[in-house]
Amino acid sequence: MSCLLEVTALCKTYRKQHGLFRQETIKALENISFQLHAGKTLAIVGETGSGKSTLAKVLVGIEQPDQGEIRLAGKVVTMTNYRKYNHVIRYLFQDAERALNPSQKIGDMLTDVLRFSTVLDNLQRQQKVLESLQQVGLMDEHIDFYPHMFSAGQQQRIALARALILDPKLLILDEALTVLDPTLRAQIVNLLLELQQQKGLAYLLISKNLRLVRHISDHCIVMQHGQVVESGPTEQLLTQPQHAHTRKLMGMS
Ligand SMILES: Nc1ncnc2c1ncn2[C@@H]1O[C@H](COP(=O)(O)OP(=O)(O)OP(=O)(O)O)[C@@H](O)[C@H]1O
């Protein structure tokens, strides 16, 4: 199976200024390495502040790593070619409502993504917008709706349509399903699994919800203080956790 994402020895340090003289150094990522294959889901778990979101931000180019290498489909990714690889990796945010512009119709929002990142003409853009709405179970007439006219579950579907419209290979789900109630979450999870089967999409799932991690991920990485403390096939890792921190996350110690 092809390796879609290969991360090697990734490091990221933040510097926080306290008053005039004191500077705090926070090692948010220390020597992180992993691989993710097409069509698979990798979960990143860890307590607050362990570095999960920093990892996601580095992968989508919001933050720049200090050291390490990211390879996508075998090619090294750098900040200078970020625009090229933002087609390949897309980010689904936690709070869909806040991530959507309240004063922009859904159709215009999706068209803007295509206008910014593709060379499609008007007609092709219109077709692509309708296709991506259908893909997530929304209807053609929704192009004229504003975000507030949708339920929380539908807003997450719109965010998903926006993430999928450039036909990415990898979707980062950063606590993206946390705010949904269990019924809506189940619907979106089923949709994500269907899309994964149809399109061979890979997911990087960042979640504190271990039941969800168990349900949808193949492989799991446990982070603590910016380091990977344990990793392995999800089922094995969650049934036989080796590291004390994993057991703590599972409420076993
Ligand atoms: N922009 C920033 N400037 C300074 N420090 C930061 C910044 N972003 C994150 N940090 C620090 O880096 C560390 C890792 O944060 P990060 O948000 O990646 O953790 P997380 O595991 O995603 O936490 P959560 O589950 O709460 O989202 C934390 O100590 C955090 O305070």
C-alpha cells in the first residue's frame, strides 16, 4: 500500500514572552515521526497541551516546523509549495459554525475555494460546487442559503464539502466531531467512512473521544508533552496499553 504521508523527526518550539525579561520555551513537538497510508485513519490522542493541534497546524502549513521533514506521496513539502499541497491536505475545524462566514452564501463560499485554488471556468466551478454538496448529502438549492439557516450537523456537512471540494487525499479532523451530539456525530462518521471507501481518503483524527478513535482509526499515536509515548494498531493499543499515560487517558489508572 502506498505511503501518503511520511513525517520524520518533526520539531516545533514556541517562545512565550513573560514581561520584559523572561522568555518561556515550549517544546510543542519533539522528534515526531509516523506514516499514514492512503485509505487509512491515524488517530492522535493526548491530553490538553500535548501538541496535537500544533502537529495538525504544521501539517497544513499554518505553523512552520523548526526541524524535520514532511513527505506527501514521496515528495518533500516546504512552505514555498504550500499552496500546491493544500489541495492534498485539508483541515476540518472543530467548530463548523465559526469556521463559516455568516454573511456569505454557501454556493459563493465553495466557489471562492475553487476560484482561489483551481483554473476551472465558471461552468466547471458550478458543477463542482453542486457535486460536492451532493457528496455530503446536501441539496442543490442550498447554494443560496446562509450558514445560520442550517443545523449544526448540516453546518459540519458544509465544512466537509468545503474540505472535499479540491479532492484532497488527506483530511485532518481536529476535534471536528466533538461539538456534535451523538446522533449527528454518528451520521457524520458514517459519511466519512463512506467517503473513505469511495475515494480512498486518509484521515488524521485528533480526538479525546477514545470510543470514536476505536471506531474509526486503524492506527493510533499517543502524545504527551510534545512527544510520542506510544503508538500501534488502535485495537491493540487500546486493549493492551503499555504506557502509563495511555492507561491514564483510558481511565485505567
Ligand atoms: N501560538 C502559540 N504560542 C505559544 N505557545 C503555544 C502556541 N500554540 C500552542 N502553544 C503551546 O504548545 C503546547 C501544545 O499545544 P497544542 O495546542 O498543540 O496542544 P493540544 O494537544 O492540541 O491541546 P488541546 O487538546 O487543548 O487542543 C501547549 O503547551 C500550548 O500552550
